[in-house]
Amino acid sequence: MAKSDFKTFIVYALFLGILILPMVGFPGTRFEASRALTIWGGVVGILALWLANKTVRRSDMYRRTATRFEPIKNNILRRFSKLPIRYYILVLLIGVAAYPLVANNYMIDVGITCLIYIVLGLGLNIVVGLAGLLDLGYIAFYAVGAYSYSLLNLHFGISFWLSLPIGMVIGAIFGCIIGYPTLRMRGDYLAIVTMGFGEIIRLVLNNWDKLTKGPNGLLGMAKPTVVYPALTDGGLSWVVYSLKSLHALYYLMFIIAVLTVIGVRRLDNSRIGRAWVAIREDEVAAELSGVPTTWLKLLAYAMGAAFASVVGAFFAAKLSYTNPNFFIFMESCIVLCIVVLGGVGSIPGIILAGIILIAVPEVFRELQDYRMLAFGLAMAAMMVLRPEGLIPASRRKRELHETGQSTPEDLKDGA
Amino acid sequence: MDNASFIIQQLINALFLGSIFSLIALGYTMVYGIIELINFAHGELFTAGAFIGIIVLAALQNIGFVETHFVLTLILVFGMAMAYVAVLGVAIEQVAYKPLRKASRLAAILSALGMSIFLSNGMMLSQGVSDRAYPAILGMDGFSILDARITYGQVFIIVLSLVLMVALNMFVNWSKLGKAMRATAQNQTMARMLGIDIDRTIRVTFMIGPALGAAAGVMVGMYYGSVRFDMGFIYMIKAFAAAILGGIGSIPGAVLGGMIIGGVEVLWSAFLPSEWKDVTTFVVLILVLYFRPSGILGEHVSESRV
């Protein structure tokens, strides 16, 4: 056990203890020291695991065993990586598509929520991961989508499908409205201003009684419908099928999610995507190389907003109800958590993080209360210990662990 | 109530709100001046201060200390809240910010945000989701100027915050540590070369800033009579607007910005629908950032910093 590691362990355990102290109720309030102690114990336990892991990895025995198993490990890894990635994707797709057949209604609902947050995460990833613009008010675009569908449907009777493109355009316009004044900003300032914008939109929705019915919310939007031809007694005719059941909504959301993944993936590898990464890395250099930074930053906001807007419309249609309290700042934080924990810029990472962060607390209901607590701590810990996320994007990983020399893997990727 | 007394009443309100925003904004400005990071957890530290205040006050009230030693109670409440939150500030700095000093800014901001979420939910779990009543110890006694009612409590809070601000200014300008702080803010490498312990300076900054925020938290609790686990959020954004407006990194600027934001908010609530008052703060913040990101008293901020 290295001495410095042990010192770090002690220091962190102590300071985390101080951080958790406000959770202890004092005389005159509720005395729940046991709860705070349990949380502290959990955190220290994780820290101890980290310490043990580091110590074991240092020991001679581990090294000896590891060298012996190295060829076997590489062999297995090679076998798996030989299979083209599309087989894995196919298995995943079949799994997700078959999920409603085995799940009950509650689990399908959780599945829909998961998919919603994954799409939101992927949309935010365009802004944060690719263009490097921290957006803390992302949920506002989700709200814009939800309210534009609700209002269009309630006042003009416009159907779900028609309001999707309209909602996307409205969302993109809002994205530009937020993007334009913040073009010159980066980092902290941007974070606070986007947070402010997110709150402004929520407050407007909350206060503008005449249009949005304020905190009571809007009620009674139509579900999306599908029209298909069918043979009936009178011959061929059109049948209108309303997507009311959870199964139908799940598949609709599934299609939206798949389309989003394809779209984001293509964006990632496109000229625009590479230009965004260039802006993220060095805006001045990008500008000098002929990248139209202003337009591309606006485009990043508009694109991210458009994705959120689509999911927002779906969300409003699914519940047939919406109210401003769905769109609080904490929701933005959850989406950001998904992006950060999964790995900024990494599509598989975001999908995994979305499943972990949304489904796990739903399954273990008693943990619901501690959900955001754990998210917050995990976010800070992730930044300190593993800033590249659970499944790092290959480009990002190289940036964060620059060694100055390229490994064979790097060369293979064409870096 | 005639016009003159109405104006005086609003002036007192503005002065009170302005002092609160100034105290919180000072914490932002100091931390930003030194490590160029917005301490996202500052709003939560402010709330934590308010809760520590409530806990100490309730304990003192239980043993009947408040009636017998009123001044000592006030000192104890403010002192303990500030001391505890100062330790909390250092703990956050050590756990979440120090390892990331050399990392990318995005990582540092996200870590700060994570700490903020963690603390705010921790307080929600332990202190409950509803409003908590603050023991009313300041009372309603006061005096009148032209029919405008001014309580001693209001006077006390405004005077105390002025004292704290003056003390901070004296500390930063005249003490050795204050000099070290200013040197670190100007040029960290140079300061290190001249033998200033940068780590220690940053720790001290993370004690003083949050301590001032905690004092503001106790004041808000005493004045409005209730606190809530998530009240830090709105104060944080407003204080941040104040810090930017005055020029981030500048101590007099933070006070000036706080007073302006407080004044605008009181004016708005007096004459226009008050449910829109939060929106105006955000709009002011965005306008300032757009037209003059260096603020009123700030030095020129280079593009890279913004």
C-alpha cells in the first residue's frame, strides 16, 4: 500500500465526512445521524475499494498473474473485436425491440422514460460534447417542444406528426435565441447564462396564465395516430389507429431514439461534426482555418434544441398533459449527468448512462430519495477520477490522457 | 402612507436585499479572482449557513439562552454558521476543485455543479422539503420616520453586512494574507515564485467567501422568517448577476452590483407584477454579459476568460 494513496484516502474520507455533516439533524430538528453515517459509510466503502484496487494493482503478485494472463486476455479481446460492431448493434436492437413483450406496463413506462432521457442526452451531447458549449438550461427546449405541440394541438387541432417539424423549427429558433447572445462566451459565463435562460422559459410558462394556464398546465392533447389501409366490408378503406397503448408509445419512442442515434452518429463523423470539435478545441485556430464559428455554434444550439423539442412533443403527447414543473433546473442536471457520466461525446456511453441513471433508481424504489445525491457526487467523482466517462469516445480519451507518444491503437485509428 | 414614507420603506428594502446580494456576490468574486472558477456550490453554502443558524438558534432557545444573553446569542449564531460553512467551503475545495486545477475548465465546472447538486439534495434529505420556520428573535420593535416603519432588526442586518464588507475590504487591502490573495489573483506563477503558499491562499479564500455567504443566509432566515433547502438557487443566480454587473474579480464591484440588483428588484416589485421579478434579473444578467462582460468596475476581460 503506497503511503500517498493512503493519505489521499484519509483526507478524502474526512472531507467527505464534513460534506455529509449537514445531513445530520441537530437538537431541535430531526436527529438522523444514522442516515448520514450510512451515506458516509457507503462513500468511504467506495473509497476503500478504490484504495484496495490500487494497492492490489501495485503488488508483485498481481503483476505476475497479470503478465501470465495477458495473452489469454488479448486473445479473448481479439476474438470479440473481430466480430463487426453491427452484430452487437443488431443484438441490442432486437433486445430493445423485444423488451415490451416480456415486460409489464410499469416496466415499459420506465423503458419509455429511459429512451426519452437517452435522446435528450444525445441531443445535449451535440452542444456539450461536440461543440464544447456547456448548456445548463437544456431542458427548456424540451419544454418548448412539449408546449408547442400542446398549444398547436389544443388551439389549431394540428396532429402530432405535423407538429413535429413545426416544433423542431420552433425549438431551433429558441436555440438560436439562446445561442446568439452567448456566442462570445465560454465556460462559466455560458453555464450561468444558459441556466438563466432555462429558468426564464420556465418562469414564462409558469406566469403567462392566458396562454399556458400557468402552474395548472395544459390538458387533453391528442395522442399520435397512424393511418393505414385495411380491407373491410366495403372494400379498401383507411383506418385511423390511435397510439394509446404503452406498447405503441414505446415503439414510437424507440423509432425516435434509433433515428436520433443514426442522426447524431452521422453528424459526429461529418464535416460539421469535425468543425464543432475544432471549435471546442481551439476557437481561434478553427476560425483562422476557415471554420465559420458563428454559424456552427448557432447550428449546434439549434440542432440540440430540435432533438429536445421532438422528445418534448412526444412527452406531451404521451401524458396528454404538461405543466411547467416538469422542466425544473434539476432535469437539466440529470440530462447533463447522463452526458458526463456516459462520456462526453460518446454515443454508447450516453446510452449506457441513460439506462443506469434512469432505470436503476426506478427499479430500487427505496433509493429514489438518494438518487440526485448520488448523481451529484458521481458527477464530481467522475470529473476527478475518470473525466472521459464510462465508455469514452475514442477521440476524447486520447485528448484527456495525452502521453506525448502515440500508442499502436492511436495509429490504427488514424490519429 | 404617503409618498415620502413609501420611498423610505422601499429604500430600506432595497438596502437590505442589496446587502444580501452583495455578501453572496463577494464570495463569487473572490473565488473567481483567484482560481477563475465559478463556485457553483456557493448558493448551497449560503443555504447551509441558514440551516446551521436555525439549528443553533433552536438549541439556544431550548435552554432559554436567548432571553438572557441576546447579544451573545447573535454572535454565537452568526459565528457558528460562518465557521461551519467556512470548513464546508474548504472541504468542497479539497474534494472537488483542487484535483482539477490543471484539468480543463469544463471538468472543473461540472465537478462544481456536482457538488452543488450533492449539497442541495443532502440538505433536502436532512432538513425536509418544506419551508422551515426561523425562530423570530429580532422582533418587530422599531421606530418611524415619516410613517415609514423601520425595525431594529432591519437596521441590525444592514449594519452588520456593512461591517462585514468593510472588514473584508480591510483584510484584503492591509493584511499579509490579503496581499497574498491579491498577488495570487493577479499572477499565480509569479506569486508562487515570490514564496506565497498558493494552496493556503486558495484555502483561505474558500473560507472567507462561503463564510460571508453563510452570514447572508442567517440574515435572510431572520428577516423573512423561513428557509428552504432550494432557496440558494435563486439567490445564487442573482448574486452572480451582481458580481458580473459590478465586474467579476472586483470587491467594490460586487458590493455595487449587489446594491443595483437589489434596487432593481425592489423597484420592480413595487410598481410591476412581482411574479416577473426573477425574469428581470436574468434579463439584466444577459444584457450585461452581452454588452459589457467586464462589468462596471471590472478590468478588461480578455476573450479567453469570457
